[in-house]
Amino acid sequence: MLALAGVAFAQKVSTPARVWSVGPLTKNEPVMGVTIGGGGATVTGPRVDSQTGSIFAATRSVVFAGDRIVLASMVGMRNVDGAQRPEQVYQLLSLDARTGEVKDSREFVDFGVRAIFATNDAHVMVSGAAVLRLTPDLKDDARFEYHATGHKFGRVQSASPDGATLGNATSPGFELIETRTLKARELTADPAVDTSVNNVGFVTDNVHWTRDYPKDRGFITYTDTSGTHLLYHGKCGGRPQFLTDDLILEPGCKSPLILDTRGNVVRTISLEGAFSYAGVSQNGKRFALQIASFSGTHSVKRERFGFYAVDTGELIAEVTPDELAEEQSWTAFSPDGSMFVVGSPLKLTLYRLP
């Protein structure tokens, strides 16, 4: 009976329909790799860099923008006249979302592209030495300079799930930037390290309440206009992520938790294996998790993505990428959650979700 129940459950999980696959999209320079085993460090390569070795980059390297899909890839180093060292070169590509055809391309030299984000009005935000607001065909629309609000430092590494707001750590301090107007408003003057933002605040796992809870190891701290609030503490924890303005995913425990901004546990997601956050649709209906197994050298041995309903926690579908990532493949939802793009500059695939 248990076996039959397992088969019945498995049959409920459908496979998304492949729309297209394209790649390689950029000409990346070969890189060397290092693996750690029982005999120590081993140098591997040279190999083409898939740029999937970072969970941070996995959710900040490709976005939907209107009828386009935009990706940002580091394509190598370049000697520039007058520079004392080679400069990093990044390439932005704008693909037709219907066909995967590259429509527009743009290079940035020594801009330090950290992340790209989709806005709620079909634009792209590029976070680097400044913050650029681009049209879907990669034309300049507006620019935000970090020192414009009187700060010497700025770092944008998170956007709200609906694409309306960016978080800017001003070291010290933290401000929120509207993606349509690029107007900034200060949230706090205290030192802050965000893991995710909504439209009125940010969450972090960097603040530890060990004086009050000395036996706990994981904490979620939420800061908004009314102050700083401890939402969660326990024996486990990770990098919390907003799914909507009111719901937060805690992906650092054996089973992912969804909490609200008052600290109530709304639901627990049951799954097996190591997992990490892989994106949420702007309408707040669906989110994705990477479920992976790893070899002894901490390289990904198997990777798949599960798609879940935010309001029920139900597993809707699963997909396994064609190319194996180093740590986590790049991913992004379309705003309505009906499409999902996954892969890397070496191969990018678009799926239609059930």
C-alpha cells in the first residue's frame, strides 16, 4: 500500500514542456578548477566557466523583461589603455522570449556587474559600480549613483519579489530604492546586511540574538519603518528570502519553513535532499527550490528544480536541467509564473509550467 501511495504521489508531479534551448551564448575564457579530496587539492581544467558556482549568482544572472529574457555574463578580462591591470568584461544579452534568439547585446568594462533584477514594469536593473535601469533591448533609461544620497558606499544585492524595490546597503545604514523612479528612502542608519527585501524592509540572518537565546543557532531578523523584529529563532537557519511582501522562506532547515512578517510559521514544505532557493514569480503565486545531491568534493552530482505553490506549499512540477551546474544553475520565473528559464551561458532552456 505504501508503494502504491508513493507511485500515486509521483504521478501527480508533472514535467514542464520545453519551449526552446539555446547556447553557448557567450565566448567565455577557459578557467582552472580546484577540487578537494582525500589526497588534498587537485587542479582540474582548463574548462569553460559555466558561471554556476554561486547560489548568489544563480538567482541574479537572468531575468524576464517584457517579451525578452536578459542575462549577464562575465566573458573575461581586457587590457584597457591607461589601466594598471586588466579590466573585467561583462556582456548583457537580450533574447526573444518566444524563440531564444539573441536580439541585442551590450558590454560593460570594469563596471563590476554584481546582479541584474527584473522590475515590475518590464525593465532591467543592473547593479554594479552604479545602478542602471535599462529597457528590455538594453538601452539606458536611468542611472542611480550611490553617492547621490550622501553616502560614500552602496551595494544593491536584493530586489523585492514584485520587482518594485531594491535594497541598498550604505555601510552603515540601509535604504530602499524604487525601481521606477530610482528615488531612495532611508530605512535605518544602523549597520545592515540584507539577505532579501520587500517593499518596506529587509530580512537578515546576520543578526544573532544569542544573549536571549543562547542555545539557538538560526535567527531571522526583520527591519522595517517600525524598527527591528526577531521573527524566528531555532536550531537551524539559513538565508531567508521574501516570497511576497508578507511571506518569508526559511531555507536553512531540514524542511523549508514559510513564515509571515509577524513571525508565525504558516507552513512547512516536506522534501528530501539538500535544497536551496531558486526564485519566485512576481505575482507571488509560485516559487522554486533547487534539490541537489553532491559528491565528496562538494560538486553537484545531480540537480533538479521543484516548483511550489506559495499559498499551499504543493509541489506542482519538477524539471532537470540538461547541463549539470557547478553549484546551482541560473533560474528565473516569468512575472505570472507560467514560464521558467534555467541553465547558464553555455546552455539556456525555457520551460512552460503546467
